[in-house]
Amino acid sequence: MDAVIEESAEHFVGTNGQYRSFLDAAPLLMCVLDTQLRGVYFNQNWVSFTGHRQGDLLGDQWVSDIHPQDRDRCFAGMRKALKAGERFDSEFRLRRFDGEFCHMSISGAPQFSREGRLEHYISTITDVSARKVAEDALRHSELHRHAVFGSSVGHVAVIDCAGRIIGVNNNWLRFARQQSGRLRCVGCGVNYLEVCKCAMNDGDPNAEAAYHGIIAVLNGSVPEFIMEYRCPTPGEELWFEMVVHPLCRQEGGGIITHLNITKRYRAEVQAQTLLHELAHVSRVAVLGELTASVTHELSQPLMAIQTHAQAAKRVLAIKGAAQSEIEELVTDILADNSRAERILQQLRALLKKGRVGLKPLKVNNLIRNVADLLEDEATKRKVKVSLHLDPALPQVLGERIQLQQIVLNLMVNAFEAMRGVKTGGRELAIETAAVEGDRVSILVRDNGCGISSDKVDRVFEPFFTTKPDGLGMGLAICRSIVEVHGGRISVANNAEKGVTFRIVLPVLGKGNL
Amino acid sequence: MNGERPTVFVVDDDDSVRRGLERLLRLRGYRVESFASAEEFLQQEIKYQIVCLVLDVTLPGINGLEVQNFLLQQGILVPIIFLTGHGDIPTAVRAVKSGAISFLTKPCGEAELVSEIENAFAICRKELETRCEVTDIRHRYATLTERESEILSFVVSGKLNKQTASELGIVENTVKVHRRRVMRKMHAESLAELVKMTQKLNLYQQRPRV
């Protein structure tokens, strides 16, 4: 050991006996460094922490316990402070007696002589391992949060229990910047509920739904709120999905995410358009197969009109013919004419391609219409059709043609299935009922050949068919239509003979739109 | 020759069509009886001679073609005019092959329908005429003695008097006398006429020729 150090240590201990006992009594690791940052004295705590003897720490020896990676950084800071005669604070890892490095914070206070000359530094070292671990964990979770928050493709805002925005991600900011007016400034500090309220007052129905949804999540009455909405941005029409989740902390709050679902939405629209076209093609094909019956249906009123008119002509030729007789004939003509018109309207509706859109519908009526159209086909095939329609059936929201198509397909399928049943025994029953509180069920039951149990699960698959010349699209289209209407379709073999198709649709105003 | 008022049976399940046809055909002076189903019609006994059936092909229960078959099987002769909303060729061919007068597609004009109805009546009248004639012949035939009808069978099968005489073991002159008497009783002016009459009576077809 350097003789100078030894001397200076001797000197320090000798001259500062009181000082020394004070250092040893402190519940910290303490040391005295000279102006070269060489160790002059190390207190008892230090000695026992490192497991070295006092003599093995003096001078530059104490440095060997500092983690090699921390030495340069730590000493650079201390030398800088030393030059300026200021106190220094630094952190390093110090090797414990068991070889483990512990995070330490060092803080050195300069000591000056009476003449104002810097004599030495009294340094205190605290074990900050625990704090360091906590800090690391925090930094880690912060990093994690940032990564999740920042990389979310959605526009995310965190609100407190009053609706005030307390954090937003970059996407949120970017989107807000692209907006005009009020929306431009929707960032931290703004009350999101107030924003919704303003938009509500401007008559935006989405804002109203969002407002109530957020409040419901904040007060815990719903676990989450999801809403799809159209957003008319200056450039293009965008579709978003808004999701609100509660923030899991004592003070409450929520997380609002707006996700751009325009692509998904467009794909859905496109799929629906395709379904629509396919449905049209299949409808026209089914009607094509029914041409004979349909023309028959139309020819009846025309035939009647013809005979009424010819009779009228004959009556008119009779001198002194009764006015009342002519009147009766003309009334009959008009009645048959409107009958023909009705049939034409139904036909035209089924053959039409354009979308009619969702409307409140009376299911019973549309079943009756299809049954009327198929009356002749049923007669020809010697099928007895019976309708058991619940008169108190609530309305559903749907596209008339599409729902009629389902009934049409199921009826024609049933006719086919009963081909092998002997005449007199072919029965087709359609039943409607209100079920499950807010649903409407339609049952179509035949007593035909049934579906073998290995195929019953597959009948709704596209291109699955049991008919030799079938395309296998009829039931697949039925299922798609029912699903678009928020309903379900299923089929099961009857206990005795034939099958029953069951369609369940949501009642108007519940679960749709 | 027959003063009976012609009758049209109308079978159609469509109320308005049925009512219209009934009214129009009545105005044309026909007697009309209409039925909503084949079953109803078939329960009816046809008491008239000059009749025709205007029959819809598609009927609930027994359909038009089945009515036609049933009548054929029962040997009931009613000329049928089919009406159909959709004239598919196979059905029309089947109907006409089974003896239908015609197969009209709805809506059909009055003139067309009435002309077919008149055709049907003409057939009925002709049939009736034939039937009257046959009854007459049958009456005349009944007046023949056993020997005379025996001689008749030889004559119409083309046997010469001489052959007949030798087969029956009588003299030729006796054959001649019988033959003259047969001709007179049957009101036949020639041998050819006599042959025709026996054909109408369907006399010698079931039995093997002598």
C-alpha cells in the first residue's frame, strides 16, 4: 500500500477519533475519500458489507468492488465534481461479501479546511437494490404499456371516471389532427363525454349511443360497449368500431378505442351483394322450374276476365237487358283483374334484382303470399298445404323478397321430398309462433323421404345436394339470408316421417339495428 | 232428329272461372252444370244424351286426366274438352290420345271454346244416330226365324246358295225363298247393305266363322 495513503489514513483516524466513531455508528455504508478519490477510511458497515479488512480497502483498492462496467461512468462524474469542489451523486453496483453486486447510490460531501482548501470527501452509500428492482419493474411495465398503447392500430384514449381524457396514443393524436373543428382538439384534458354531448345536440345519433354506452361502462352497468358507426371524413367514407372497456383501478375510468373497420365493412358489404346476386339467380331458377304453375296461376283470372267480358257483350246485345246484370259482370271483371295484378306484383317482386332494404315485415303475410303462388304447384303435386299462423305474431325486420325466397325454397324442397309418398298422404305444414320472448319461429314440416342422419348436418353447406340435378345452393343461400337477418336455421328429421326446418328470427327492434 | 237441349258440364276449381263459363255458356243457350271438383262431378249420373265436359287439367284431388281415364274405364262416353293454364305438350298428347276432343289453353276465346263444344255435340249426335240405327236393326233381326238367321250367316259370309243348300241339306230353291224373306225383314235393298247391318250388330265377330 502506498505509504502516503497509509500516512494520510493514520492521520485521519488519529486526528478524527470522534469523527471515526460517528462514522462507525451510522447505519449506512460510509467512507472518506481524499482529493484523489482514494480511500482513507471505511466504516464498520462498509467493512462488513464487502467482507474485506480496512487495510484491504484503502487507497485504490476499494474500487475493485465496484462493477467494472460502472467504474468509468461513476468516476467521471466524481472527478468532475471534485474539480469544481462540489458534492457528487452517482450510482454503481458494489460487490457484497458473497460476491453478489448490489445497486448502490453514492453521495459525497466535500470537506474543506479552515483555509478553504478541499481536504476530503465524506461519502455515504445506500443500498438501492430494492428501489432499483421496483424502478426496473416500473420502467418495464411502462415500456410494456407504451408498446401496447402505441402499437395499437386503434385510436385509444384513457378516460377517468368523469369522462376526462387522461391519456391518448399516437394514432388518436394523428387522427385528431386530421379532423376539423371541435374534434381537432380532442386530446388529454378534454372531457370526452362533453364532446359526445355537443355532437348529440347537433343531432348525431352515434354520439348519443356512444354517450350512453360510455356512461354505462363507467358506472359498471355493462362490462363493455361496442358500436359500429359511419364516419364521414372529408376524404372518404370510413367505418369505425368503438369499444369501451372499464379501466381496472379503484378510481374507475375507461378505455375508449376507435378501430377503423372500413376494410372489413366493405368486405361485408361486398359479401352481402354477392349473396344478394346469388339469391336472385337461385330465385329466378326456382321460379323457372315453377313456370307451369305460375302461368297457370295467372291464366285463371285472365280466363275469368275473358268469359265475363264475352258474357257482358252478349248481355248488351239483348234488348232490354237488366242494368244490374251488366254491373255484376263488370264488377267480376274488375275483381279478377286485381287478382291478376296481385299475382303479377308478387312475381315481379320475386324476380326483381334491386335491393328493397330492410323493412318491418309481417311474416304471416309473406308466407301466405308464397303459399298462394305455389297453390297450383301443390295441387299438381297432390300436396296438401296447411298454414298454422300465429295471429299475434310480432313483426320482424327484413327484406321481404329474401325471406319469401326462404319459404319458397323450403316449400319446393318439401314438394320434391314428398314425390315418393303415395298420393293422399303428402302433407306440408307451415307454422309460425312467437318464441323465446323476442323471437319469431317459422316451422316448415313435410312428411317426405327425410334426410339420412349422416347428411343432416351438411344440408346447409354450399354445393351439397341430394338431388341428381340440384346445384346445392338453395339451402346454403337460405342460411346466409337467415344469418344476415340475425337469425338461425336448423333442420331435424321428424319422429315419424319427413323433416322439419326451423327458422328463428329476431323480433323488430330487438337485436337488429 | 233429337230435340234434346245440349248440356255442358264444367269442372274447374277456380270459382270465378267456373262462374264465368257457366254464365257465358248459358247465354249461348246451353244447359250448364258446373262442379268445383272431379269428385263432385263423378258423383253425378249423366242422364242426357247430348253432352260435353269442359274439364280443367289441374284439379285438387282427382285431376282432369284421371277423370278421363275413369270415364274410359267405366265405358261412359262423354266428349271432353280440356282447359289448362299451361299447355305442356306431353299432357296434351296424352289427353288427345285418350280421346279428348281438344286441349285448350287458358285464356281461350268464346268462339274457340264454343266451336269445340259444338264439335263435341256433333259427335254425340252422330253417336246417338248410330245408336238408334243399331237399335232398329236389332229389332228387325229379332223378327227372323231360327232358319232365317242361319241362312243370313251363310249369306254374309259369302257362301253361294248352292253351297248353303248342300251344307244345310235342303234344296237351293228353299234357300232362295229364305234369303228373300231375310232381305225383306231386314229392310235390305242389297247384299252389301245386309252385310253392313250385320257388322253394326257386331254379330259374327265373337263367334268363329262357320
